[in-house]
Amino acid sequence: MGSCRNLVFLSHILINVVGLIVSQPDFLFIDCGEGFGNYTTNSTYQTNLDTLLFSLSSNINSYGFYNTSSGENPDRVNVIVLCRGDVDLDTCRGCISNATSKITQDCPNSKEAIGWYNLCMARYSNESIDGQVKTSPMAK
Ligand SMILES: *[C@@H]1O[C@H](CO)[C@@H](O)[C@H](O)[C@H]1NC(C)=O
Ligand SMILES: *[C@@H]1O[C@H](CO)[C@@H](O)[C@H](O)[C@H]1NC(C)=O
Ligand SMILES: *[C@@H]1O[C@H](CO)[C@@H](O)[C@H](O)[C@H]1NC(C)=O
Ligand SMILES: *[C@@H]1O[C@H](CO)[C@@H](O)[C@H](O)[C@H]1NC(C)=O
Ligand SMILES: *[C@@H]1O[C@H](CO)[C@@H](O)[C@H](O)[C@H]1NC(C)=O
């Protein structure tokens, strides 16, 4: 367990370091869910979030959609990622990879956030986000 956490933490550092060198494009729209609360650095919530986001881009299916969850309440994290319908799988993975790195940079410690690129979006929350896939970025 301890070494697993260290690994997650190290990969977090690695992502941040790489992120500084090859920075991701800015989101067209980003909402850091102010008012939905913050998680503390090094908390179980952060570990769950980092683990999910790190594994996401390789798990995207051919529909360019993936939703997943990790952890138990109150540290449960739900993530949904989605690519535009006309985007091929490789581009989709690249876009999601950018989005999942960028979202934690733009919204450090946010319990909930959503970020949109032209080609894809990523959203995570401690609340269930089933059935909210079609919500427009501007709708709260
Ligand atoms: C999500 O986090 C917010 C803010 O900390 C809290 O009020 C809410 O109860 C949490 N929801 C769940 C399902 O744990
Ligand atoms: C969460 O963090 C942000 C930025 O540090 C701060 O402005 C906000 O008041 C915090 N929210 C809560 C509920 O603590
Ligand atoms: C988070 O954990 C790392 C490694 O255990 C430690 O170096 C760092 O100071 C911690 N940060 C906070 C804010 O607790
Ligand atoms: C993914 O979404 C489907 C349909 O909305 C839902 O039935 C399923 O439980 C979700 N899976 C996870 C791991 O959240
Ligand atoms: C991801 O970010 C890199 C670095 O900024 C950029 O070259 C690439 O085009 C982005 N990928 C997508 C699919 O937007």
C-alpha cells in the first residue's frame, strides 16, 4: 500500500515536471467547481484522483468515452471523459491525456472540475456524474 502510494505520488511529480516542459494547451472552458469544496494535498481523495486520471487516456474505448470511479465514500472519485464524435482514437487519447494533466494544474485541490477542449472534455467529481454526459459546458 505504502509503495503504491509512493508510486502514485512519484508519477504525479513526473506528470507535473513533464507538464512544465511540454505544457498542454489551455482549455476553451474550465470550471474548477468553486463551492464544491477542496481536497487536502496528499489525501486519499488526491491519490484516488491521480490514479484515475493517470490511467484514463489508455482506457478510452473506440467510442471515445470512458467513465470510471475509484475509492469509497467520502473519498470516492468519479471521472468521465469524452471525445467529439468525429475524432479518431489516437487524437482522442492525446486530447484526453492533455486534459487530465491540465485539469489538475488549473484546478489544484478542487474536489470537482470540468475542462473542455475543442476535441474532448474531462470531468471529475466526488458526486456521481452518471447521466450528465450531455450537459453543456455552460450549464451548472
Ligand atoms: C462531496 O464533497 C462535498 C464538499 O466537501 C461534500 O459536501 C459532499 O457531501 C461530498 N459528496 C459525497 C457524495 O461524498
Ligand atoms: C478552496 O480553495 C480555494 C483556492 O485556494 C479557496 O478560494 C476556496 O475558498 C476553498 N473552498 C473551500 C470550501 O474551502
Ligand atoms: C505530501 O507528501 C510528500 C511525500 O510524502 C511530502 O514530501 C510533502 O511535504 C507532502 N505535502 C503536504 C502538503 O503534506
Ligand atoms: C459508467 O456509466 C454507466 C452509464 O451511465 C453506468 O451504468 C456505470 O455504472 C458507470 N461506471 C462507472 C464505473 O462509474
Ligand atoms: C496535446 O498537447 C500537445 C502539447 O501542447 C500538443 O502538441 C497536442 O496537439 C495536444 N493534443 C491534442 C489532441 O490536442
